[in-house]
Amino acid sequence: MDVGRPHAEKTFKQHYEASPALESTGKTKEGPPQEYLEEGYGKRDEGPREELKGAATAGRKEAPPPHKLPKKWFATHTSTSIEMSAADFDSLDFIIFQPDSSRSKEPFAAGEIEGQPCLDCCNCRGLSSHPWRKSCIFCKCPLECHDIPLNTSYNNLPEDRMGVEEKPPKSSLTKVKEANAEGFVWVPAGLTSGQITEFMSKLPEEKIPKLESKGARYWLKQRVYQMPLQDFSTKHCRKLALDQKMAMDDMCMKRIDKAVGVGAVKTGLTMPASCNKCTMQVNVGEMAVFALRSGPDTCWHVQCFVCSEDGELLVDLIYCWDEEKQKLYCPRHWSESLKPRCAGCEELIYVGEYSQAMDHNWHPGHLCCYFCDESLSNQKFVTVDGQPSCINCYDKKFANTCENCKNAIGPGTKDVDVRGKHWHEECFVCSQPDCKKPLLNQGFTFKDDNLICHPCRGITPSKVCEACGGDFAPGEKKVGYQSKTFHEKCFACDECKQPIGTQQFIRREDKRLCGKCYETGYARICVRCNELIKTASVKHDGNVYHSECFTCTMCSQPLAGKPFTKHEGNNVCEDCYRSNFAKRCAACEKLIEGSVKFVAYGEKFYHRDCFVCSKCGMALAGEKFRVVEEDKICIKCSS
């Protein structure tokens, strides 16, 4: 089977029949001159490739109706331009895919990829495949995000993934060796070393598939993503019913017969063309990519040969062409344009019922909690970072904890937030045992981190605002400060005059300052970390530190409020100084601390009381003595 024949014949013939029907006025005739059909423009008998491109001319007597011709050809092309475009197209050796059942791999063994580290996050203990999701149990990342070795059945070449073979055939191993010899994971077919370098230079730097690079990892990851195994073989799907298998087989045949292909690189155009994606000109001599499925009149810049759905490069130049939309897709998104994909197991939903939620489609039973896999059918759930979560997991992992009752503030429950602390609405009450007055929309203050209503604190709210002198509306929020009452909008920063409301502020020189004004005009910089000091600080030798930054050079323990000493200009705690730098008596082996006088002799140190005659115990500090067999002997004992 010559893959792609029906589409290629139709498109190629349309263009060739449309061209002669144009006159200088731009009007169409009823059909092409007979000599064009007799001479067989675009028809060759030089092999399977030429037969595929030119077969449409045989047996055709009439041009297609004008409404089926591409409109841009009537407006912008002449017969000469089409002929020259076809010359570029005809000069290319297109790779054609055909089914190859011998390449249908058995499902990959989990043992081949288990334990591999995740390349997208640092929370993974090593890949552990989920029983039915295409993801890791530990980090939840897709399988392709893990560092899967190249020699596994999971991370194989496109032909293996899609169960096809090339025509003309070429060994996958040979292609890999050729690419590696050029220093890449993959290279376009039919290019010289210089042309390969030029091709790669047109790709974004981070996506160039150079060996041992981020680009190589991107290429391999996209290969797995764009050609998911479960889209091409039932062996990589969960158990499918007969009608599902038949629908899958039909889609696979449609993909092979009418959509899939490999882009071919033309190293230098013979005439200017317009890029199908960006519509910018592709100049004469410039490199371009053609697709057999789209015909000779369509080409792309190298960097524009991307999937129309997500804009990612089409890895290995493998595409699927949508004739109706006139768009390129990767195999994954082409399949999704025809069938919905389950967001749970990543398999296509060929036939049967399915549900829709969160703008995704789900097999029955696959709408489950992202964190515990509990089915969410017929129960409420919440969305966390785009993933469904049951209420129980949300409460455990994400909900704020009430300062009063210490229970989770679940979804659908009002969360009262004051200064970064949270309460249930019913728990936001005065802490005094004999009061318990609800404080929402009421005046309150804090005492030892406990909520106190104004009456319990002895504050009598004024009837007018201290700042503007205006009255308070019934139920209006008020701010109490230093026995004064303000409208929320009137309680403002003394520097920038912006409302502070119930937000935190800082008192400085009898001024109340918002955080921004304090940092700009008053905050000090920690000598250690160069960050603003907003909390407790330590001042030493004219420098200011965060309390947590003023630490021992040796053990990093905080020194604030503790005795320490300096050694060679560094702050050292007592313990580190004693164990690393303090002098030790050679006689009693105890530390010589503080201002205790000592004797230095023979590169050793002694307490004055320990530096004595070995025979009579007389103190030798400041006295003459003799050394006999390493013993210090006073003059009297030595005579």
C-alpha cells in the first residue's frame, strides 16, 4: 500500500488543474487545456514516489469545481509559480509509512523503568508506575518526565511506537548511529553534515536534540508525548471490548492512509514561498520543510513545523495532516481531534459512555481523587491546581487550620483571615470565658494572641472617626488603635497616606508605617544575608544582624543572648572555642580559661599551679630548674 495516496493525488491534481485555468484577468475558465492533461504535468514513471505524486493525472478529464480549489491559488499564483513550487516538491525523497505488525511490541515491562528519577521535580523517590494512570505514584508526574533509559521498550523510536515501517526501508539502528555520529539524538534524512548544522541552528537553543543536553531530553520527552503507545496498539491499552478494538483499528488505518507522514527538508528553495504557519516569506535558497500530505504548494520554515494544537516542534518531523482544517498536528493531538481522551488513564475513548468534568473527559470510574484515587462519582470534590481532589484529601493537605478549634476549614466554609491566621466564622469570637461575643464585623483587638472584643478590653469605641470626624454607619467596620476609633479607609500610613485597614503595620518614631514605607525609609539591612530586618535584630561591632543570622562561625548556633568570643575576627561560641582553640594544660589536661595566668614552656601550656617540680612539688613559675629525662626538677632537688 502506498500510504497517503488518496490525499496526495487529490491535492496535487487540484493545483495542477487549477493553474492553466488562470488568465491575466484572474478569471477562471471551465477547465484546463487538453494539452496539459495529455503531456501529464507532474506525472513521472521513475518509481513509487513519482507514481504517488503524479497518479492523479491519469484518467482525469475535467478540473474539479472552482469551489473545491484553494482560494489563495486563484489570488496569488500563476501557472509558472505552481510549476516552480512543484519542482521543489518533486525533488524531495519523502519517507512513507506503511503498517508493520512485526513492530507491535509487547507492553513494556514495569521493571525496565521502575526507580528512575524524575527530571521535572525533586519530590520523587524514583518512578513507581501507577496501576492505570500513565504517571508516577510518588510525584504524580507523567512517565515521560522521568529519566527513562534509551534502551527500554518504553522510550523507543517512532517506527516502533507507531507499529510502522518506512518506505523505502531503513534500519532504526542505522538512523540512530548516523544521528549520534553527528552529535545528535536525531537528524533529518538526506542532509549533509553542514546542512544538518544549518537545520539545527534554526531551532530554539533549548530544543536542539544535541547529545547529553536539555534539548535531547526535550526531544525524547516529546517523542513519548506526541506518539503515545496506547494510541497505536491494543497491547498498550487496558482491556478493550470488541467494538472498542474495531474502532481503534479503524482510526489506526485512517491515520496511516490519510494523515501521518514525515516532513522532508528542502535545503534551498528555487522560488519564494509563504510559510503556512507564520505567513512570512521563505526566500529563494532558504531551507524549508514540505509535507507530502499537504501537496507542493505548502511549506514551512524549519522552526514553524509545529503542532497546531500546542505549538511544540514536531519531533522527527512526524506529523498528521488534517485536510479539512488544513493544519498540522502531532499524532497525539490529531487523534484527540477525532476522539476524546480520558484525562485519567490517557487512553482514547473510542466508543461508549464517558463523563465530562473540569473541561476534561473521563472513562467511567476514572474521575478519581488525584491524591488517593477514591472515586468522585456522585460526590462533591474540589479542584487543586487543575486536579480533582476529594474533600478529605483537601482538608488534610490544603485547608487552613482554625486557630480556635484546630480543625480544618474545609471548602464551602467561610474562612476568616486576620494577619495570616484563620478561623471558622463561628469560632471567630471573643476569647473571654464569660463573653464569647461574635467578632465578625465588630471591633476587637489581640491580647497574647487571643481575640478580645473592645468592651472586654475596656475600649469604648467613639461615635465619630478620629481622622475625618465622620460618623460610623450601622454595621460599618471600624479600626481601634490607642483608644481611638477610625474608619477602615481612614486608618492610613503616616508616610504614603494609603489605607492600612486591618493589615499589619509598624510603629516608628510615633508614626504608624505600612510595610513598604518602613522598608524604604527605616528598615536596616542584615550584614550577613543583605536582607531587610523586619523582626528582632542583634547589634555587634557597629553592625546589625537578624537574630537568626548572628551565629557561631563553627557550629551555626545562634549567639544572641549567649556568651561568645572572637577568634581571628570570627564570632565563636564558648563550646566551639573550648574544643577547637582554647589552651589546655599539659599537666592536668584541663582548659586554661579566661584571665587565668599560665606558663608557656616547650610549645606547651600549664596552669601556674601545675608547673611544679616533679620531686618536691615546688612551683617553678619564675624559678630556675633543670630538666632530667623530661622531668622538671628544681635546683634544690637536683643538687
